[in-house]
Amino acid sequence: MSYFNNIVKTFADAIYLTLIKDDRFSQLVIGFKASIEITLFAALIGVVLGLILAILRLRGKGPLTAFANGYITVIRGTPTVVQLTIIYFIILGQSGLPDILVAAAAFGINSGAYVAEIIRAGIMAVDRGQMEAGRSLGLSYSQTMTHIVVPQAIKNVLPALGNELIVLLKETSVAGYIGVKDLMKGGTSIAAATYNYFVPLLCVAYIYLIMTTSMASALNRLERRLQRSD
């Protein structure tokens, strides 16, 4: 029993030292907020950019289609952390923008390439008769895509988009490379100050787990609601 009590005491002391003393847990709170902000802004950028790229790729030919193809190839073929550092230190380094916005832009640009392929697959899965029906009603190509095809495609690829959102949230853990005080940065800062990596990094992992499972649950409920509306 004494051995067990010693383990409990040691763990309690570690929690006090790493989280409670000097209000160090506040660094995790600040990091949590930053990670959520980056994820939301990046998701918005990624969806808008991905939709544009998907439509450009479906046009089949032309310089814009070539640009979309090259963009997706480059973004999907290079690591996220490399893109993040290039955008921060080379492209937007002198812009004066807050680090969180720079990080959100970088992750949004990265996510856009993957979202584009997801949406493109969803659009291609929609029956071609939908496009023909829209055009026969006098709608332009853009109007048909906007009002008929894309809404059906988004509904079809919602699970894949939800998975991309979860992946995006986890990828933001490298935002600390450019000095953003995200959740991971908060955990490592506590660890560096206390020389205890176990407790703060365990807390970081647990918070990420809670966030991703909550997102997955919300997306599942949304998917079931959409299925009931069919």
C-alpha cells in the first residue's frame, strides 16, 4: 500500500508543479483558444479555396486548370511544417499580420488542396443528368454548379470533409514552429519550465482527444440529420 501511496503522491505533486503552481494551466487554456481559432479560420479558407480549385479542375483545360493541378501537386507533395515556415518567414514574414492569422492562412492553403480533391470527387459522383437538367432550365454553368450540383456534392462528401477538419486540428500542433502559442506550445513551455514532460504532454494529448472526438460526434449527428431529410 505504501508503494501505491507513494506513486499517487508523486503524481499529485507533479500535477501541482506543472499545472497549479503559478497558474501554469493558463498556458494550456491560451493554447487551446489559439488552436481552435487557427482551425476555424483555416477550415474556412480551406473550404472556399478547395471549392474554387475543384471547379477549376473540372473545367478540363486552360491556364487556370493547369494552375489548380500544379497547386494541388505542390501542396500535397510537401510537408505542412515546411509550408508553414515558408509562408511565415518568406512570404508573410514582413506583413505585420498576427502569428495566428499567418498560421491560419498557411494551414488553410494546405487544407485547400485536400478539400479540392474531396469536393471534386463529390461533384463527379453527382449524376450528370443534374447538370443537364439545370442547363435545360436556362441556368448557366456557374448557376447550375452553385445551386444544384455543389450542394449535393457537399452532402455526399460531408464525412470526408469532417475527417479533413479533424486532421486539420491535429496539424495545427506544429504552429509553434513560428512562435504561435498554441496548445502544443503551451504544453512544451510548461514542460521546459518544470522539467516534467509527462503531465503537461499527457494533458495536451487528452485535450486534443476530447476536441477530435467531440468534432466527430457533432459531425455524425449532422450526417444523420441530413440523411433523415432525404
